[in-house]
Amino acid sequence: MTAPFWKTKALEAMTPAEWESLCDGCGKCCLSKLEDEDTGEIFWTSVGCRLFDAENCRCSDYANRLARVPDCVGLTPQNVRTITWLPKTCAYRLVAEGHDLYWWHRLVSGSAETVHEAGISIRGRVKAKETDLAEPDDYFDYILDDEP
């Protein structure tokens, strides 16, 4: 039996399809995060990006997201190794750090629903969209106690 590609290939060697398939669909990347300028500490919020489809836990315009959302971060094999706010459960982060995927990841389970069934995704937990907030200080009302 052949080992799965994420166990045998470096991120840089993956095909575009393999790379995209690593996304588990949790939606955590699409939550607004606040960073303490003095300490670098990241604070997660329950505020979704303006393009985030909270029901489906997907970007509503993935192909054009980088052009439409100036602060959207496109993940690459190079930057996933340095982005400190990637969730602990993120497949890109896990593979970059030499870890295996969790049982609920669709590439392991065979179902895109297991990430939601396992309670890993943010489906049902987005309380506002960034377009709902008038002032930067409004984000403070949506700070979470921990990474979702």
C-alpha cells in the first residue's frame, strides 16, 4: 500500500490539487484575528471575513479573494512555515511541522463533514461579519477566550 502524498511529499513538491486538498474546511483562517502590537499575542474573534460563507464554511469567492480582500493571506508552502496564527489543527501547519493529519480530516476520513462533526470547524460559531462592524474597537466585543 502506498503512503498518502502528505506523508511522502514536501509541501513545495505538491501539485496544486494536492495543495488545495490539504485544506480541511474548518474556516478558522477566515476569522478576524487581533494582534497585540507589544507582545505579538494573537486574539481570535468570532468575526468572519466579508467573503466567508459561514453556513458552508468556505470563501464565497475563493478565486478572487486576494484581490477583493486586501488583508487576505494566500497560503503558500513558504509562508505556512512562518504564519504564527495558523490554527494548531491546520493541515498545512501539521504537514509543514512533520505531523500527520487528524482522523477527521477529509483526506483521512473520506468525508468533508467530519471536520464539522468533530467540532473543529467554525460552522455555526461566526457571530458577525467584518462588514457589520463600524469601528475597529467593535472587534473587542467578539474576542474569544481561546483558539476556536
